[in-house]
Amino acid sequence: MTAARATHADPAVERLWTGATVITAVRTVASLALCLVGLWQEELAWLVAGLATYWVGDMADGAWARLRDCETRIGAVVDMLCDRLNCAAFYLCFAALEHEMILPVAVYLAEFLVIDFFLSLAFLAWPIRSPNYFYEVDERIYRWNWSKPAKAVNSSLFAVLLLVTGWWALGLAIAIALTVLKCVSLRWLLQLGLPVPVRTAEPAGQPLR
């Protein structure tokens, strides 16, 4: 397989259901259910189990997609949406149990559900399979957002420190730092510009696509 084929989108293989999206669906439902049980039972252990299920499942669906060569743009978007559902479920339930965490959680969710989501969807403006290949568009934006260290910091560091230390002030500082980083990345993206598809003329009486 050539490098171009590995990273570039192929309309011929785009579909909703693949082995990877099945894993995404299963881990999403399982993680959500565990978090809701944790809230119902007021037991943090269930929430941690839900978070672990989300993280393990998120790694598994990506690994399966790459291993079985079934990475699709549809799958990438579904994965992002499910990530945010699982993330929101965990943090909202966590804040409901640990009220002092409401402020850092609110800042983090605003960053992850809005700014980071916009950045992540930007890959659709280029013919690549997912944000994991954004280095073909802009190395700097990729390095600070979707390289392995960047994804670990954005998705794992905040939760681990909140759970281990219980320090809301530290969590708030990290959430603010992540928000600043994402805003800087957004500025870089807007300076780069998002390509707009060219409209093609259609026969009379048919709408432009």
C-alpha cells in the first residue's frame, strides 16, 4: 500500500459500518451505561470503569481500522462524536458527584466539545482520512493536536490528575491551558484557510451540488 493510499480518502470505500465502527458503537454504549450506573449508585468506581472502557475502546477502534485497512472519513466523524458523548457523560457525572470539580469540568468540556471538535472536523476540508493525517496539511497544527503526545495530554492528563489528586485548582489550570492551546491552534487553522469545494454547473432545472 502506498503512503498516499494509506492517508488519502477513497470515496469507493466510504461506508458507515466497518469493524472499527462496530467497536466504536459497543464501547460508546458500554461506557455510557457504566457512567450512568455510577451516577445512579453514586459510586466513583463505576465512573472510572466507564472512562477506562471509553479509552480502551477508543484505542481499539483506531487500531482495528488501521490493521484491517478500513479507515473512513465517516468512521472518523462517528468516532469523534462518540468520543464527545463518552467524555461528556463521564465528566458531567463526575461533577455531579464531586461538586468542587464543576468549574474545571465546565471549562474543559467547553474546550473539548466546541473548540477541539471544530478543529477535529477541519480535516474534512482536505482529502485525508482523519485528523491523524493532518500533518499532510499542516505539521504544526497536527503536532499540537493529534500527535500521540498531544492526544494523550488532551484526553488523559486532565482526567487522571482530577481523579488522583482531587485538586480542582490544578484541574482548572490545565483546562485553561488546553483552551488557550486550542484557541492558538484555531488561529493557525483560520490563517491556513479552509478550502471550499468548487460548485459545478448542472443541467437546467437541477440544483447546484
